[in-house]
Amino acid sequence: MKRPRPVSVITLKSSGPSSAKSHPYPRRTPVLALDFDAISVLVTTSHSNQITPADVTFARELAKEAAAFAAAVEHMFRSLPAPKETPK
């Protein structure tokens, strides 16, 4: 069973020059850059040159959840009912 952890919520305004880009590198782990005007958040794995199965699992989960997040934002923007939650 997972231990409860403190939760932090970071709200970054996407108005203005905002972007999300993947930066692959030939000799180190890729970096996902989330830019919000003057703030940047960089996401990468813990090792600079070694990818583990856990890193692959995390990256795939991140992509899946980002797609679900985008769909929920678009539904809200278009005033559609929110998609039903899927059991985990």
C-alpha cells in the first residue's frame, strides 16, 4: 500500500506564450519542457544516461494522463459534460 504524501498544486497560466516540447538528446535522457511565459518546468528521469523499465512506464503513463488532461480541458472549454472517470 502506498503511503500518503503531501500534495502540491501548481497553477501555471497558459495565456500568453506557453508551450510544451519534448527535447530528445542522443546521449542523455530526453527532457519535457513546459514553458509558461517566464516560468519553465523541466521533466526528465533521474539518470542522465541510463533508461530503466520504470522510466519507460512513467513516460507512457505521463503521455496517457496528459492526453486525458487535454480532453478534459477541451470538454470544459466547449462546455461539454466532463468525461466519466475511469476506475484505477
